[in-house]
Amino acid sequence: MTYQEILDRFPTLRVMVVGDIYLDENVFGAVTEISLEAPIPVYEVHERRYNPGAAGNAACNVASLGAQTYMVGLIGDDNNGRIVTEEFEGRGVDCSGLVVDPERPTNTYGKLRAGGHNAPSQEILRTDTPKPVAPTGALEARLLQRIRDLAGRVDAILVGDQANAVVTPQVLDTIRDVAREHTLWTVADSRARAGIFTDFDLIVPNDVEAGLAAGVEIVDEATLQQAGEALLKQTRNVFITQGKDGITWFNREGESGNAPARAAQVVDVTGAGDTVAATAMLVLAAGGSLQQAAELGNYAAGVAVGQPGVVTVPRSALEEALTGTGRSPKVKTLDAMVAEVKRLRQEGKRVVWTNGCFDILHVGHITYLLKAHEEGDVLIVGLNSDDSVRGIKGNIQGQVRPVVNENDRALVLSALCCVDYIIVFDEPTPMKALQALRPDVYVKGGDYSIDTIEQTERHFIESYGGRIAILPGVEGHSTTNIIDRVRADELP
């Protein structure tokens, strides 16, 4: 079975995710003054963003990859519980399996970030709710009933365990019972208890978690093998994730293998384990092999860790990662970018667009792109293709343009931290991309004014409430000037 055949089966699958749910709350703001009431800073809140965390993040990844997803877990009867539910629903996760406990707060993990005019944003405070306790009695019975009710409607069960609030021995027994009754795949990812998932089809610990469960400190290939074999005494298959060293898998037939890591650039590893577990489970449920599950899990994780924060990986991005060998993962097709922008907006992020030829990248370009990124949270650069550049610039004073081909220009741009995504377009103008993406901010260079930019583009951006930002350029810096100076042998 090919990768594409496996991915095409994802939308036909139905998955139940069981486990601990956290609300990740990210607050952005600035410290403006010192309080008059106490010697403490005054924090001015600018924005709040929310994301389901822990098993909730795994569920969002499953849904993003295309499968019908049901979430079973505990939330409180509070505002954060309602936010979690709204975030799930916005990401296509069915919430009928959630159990509301009026006696506990919704698990919430908060980060407050602040910066200044001359200082980057950084975390200044973390918040948490009281450590949750495992459910008992009637509360646990309600969870068990949710699992039984949904079992006949799914193909697989994914357990996300933070070792605190949901995955009790009774929950595990129930999952094993319904999996046997309905012939379901069972996959588990646990922060600290990888050894408790007896008779599961697959567990997905990292090397530290695997070592703890197996009683082995993993320091080399021999101890890695030892840990894998120890865990196989309890479960049928094992993935041990090892960051840059990829994923090593083991099965009870004595076979093992390795899938190399696929991250071109690591920005943030938060949530990557959830992505691997979700992807691997879908691959197995679709009929793929352990090796294919490990390889596709690494491709998906490579997409996730190349972006800041906890992110979900849409199926289109995974497909693009598979076909984009030798190309930066920042380079997207327009269709893939539409799906990515939808996800970014669900996370409350402001999308900035700018476009240009960026032929022979110079300080003017760099300064401009740095400022463009400051206009929002995510910067998409529309890059004129070679054909588009030739149509626009043609032959300038004897210069054949572009000097650098589109693939090389895209690779150079992708190396810039301020550039989050790149779309190469063939048309003379980016209107098609603007209509598809509807950016929050459209940035143009200082050689334009609001009246001299393409007015069709202007009116479209303004029609839905978007903003146009005109940024000043760096005097005396252009690709044409550089070429002329090289020809005249005037460079220092």
C-alpha cells in the first residue's frame, strides 16, 4: 500500500480519543507600569489564545488529519470547560463523550507573555489549576459508559495519559474489553506510565519515558533494544521516539526498524508526541505497516516542530511534506496554505501577506521582511515564479531577470526566521492568493502609497476589513543597483 493510498483512507476512519484534557491558555500583553497598590508590575492584556492540550491535542490532530474524532474525558462546569468545548467543536472534534464534573475545575495551563518596544516577547508567568485526582464512583462510571457507548461507532481508540485524571485501571480494562468485542486498534501515549498498557496494539513513548517504564537508561543502541524488548512483554508493538534520531519500532515477532526524523528546521517540539501517536494510529487503522506508521509519524512531526507553539497537522500538509523532498516545508501550495490559514485562524493568529520577486536577497529585503512580520503573528510571502518575474521585469537595462531561479529564491527565503510560509505564484499579481487566503494585513513596500498600489487588491482587502500596511524601504538598496554595481566593478 502506498503512502497516498493510506492517506486517502484517513477520512473513512473513526477514532475515539480517551484521556486527560487541558486547556492551554496563552495570554499576550505588555508590562506598562508599577502598581500603585503594591510593588508589582501592571500587566496589560492584549490577546488570549486557547488550544486543547494533552489528549485534547491528540484528538485535534486526529481530526485535522481527516478522521471522524470523538473525545472522552473530564472537564469542569466552568468557563474554561465551555472554552474547551468550543475549541473542540471548532476543530471538528465530537464532544458527546465529554463528562462534566461540577466538583473540579477544568485543567488549565496558562502562559503569560510580555515584551517591550526594544525587547522580544518572553514568558513572565505560568499558571495552573490544582492537581486533578482520578475519578471514582459515579463519575468514573459515567466515563466508562461513554467509552462503551462510542466503541461500536469507531475503528480505533487512542489513549493520551498525563498520569493524573482519567486513565484509571477500570478505564483501561473497559478499553481492552470493548477493543476485543469490536476488533478495534488500541494505541497509547503516556507521559510517565508507558508500562501500564497491557495488550494494547501500540505504545508510543519517547526514549526517557520508555526507559522509565522498562527500568533501563537508554544511552545507546544496546539499551534501546533492551528497553524495546522489555516493553514488548506487555504490549504488541512499541515505538520509541528519539527526536533527531527518529523513531525505532519493535514487534513481538522479533523485528525492529528505524524511521529517520524529517524535521528540516526545529522551532518548537511541544506537542510533537501527540502528532506522532495520532498519525501512527491512523496509518495502522488504514492498513499500513509499522514502518509506514513510523515514517508518516515522523513526516507529520516534522511539519509540527517547524512551527511555533502547539499545532495540529492537516492532511494536506502531510501530503505536501511527502511530495516536497528537497524543498523547505515552509513552501506550500495555495490549497495547502488555505487549510493552514484556517487552522491558524482557529488559534487566533493574525495572518500577514506580502509578495515580491526577492531576486538576489539583500539588506533592503531583510529589513522589509522583518518589519512585515511585526505586523501580525504569521508572515506568508508570495514569491513570483520565474515566468511571473520575466513577465513583470523582462529585460531591465540589459539585465535578464530573474538572476536567481524560483527554487533557489524560495530556499533562501525559507532560511529566514521572520518568514513562516512561502507560496510561489505564476500570475502577474497575487490576486488569486489574496482571494483564497484573505490575509488580515497586506504589506507593501515604501515605493508604493495607498493610492498607487493595485486598486483592485486594495478594494478587495478593505472589503472584508483587512488592513494595508505601507512600510518604508532602505534607501539605495535594490537588486537592480547591485547588478549595476557588479557590472561596473564598483563593489568594495
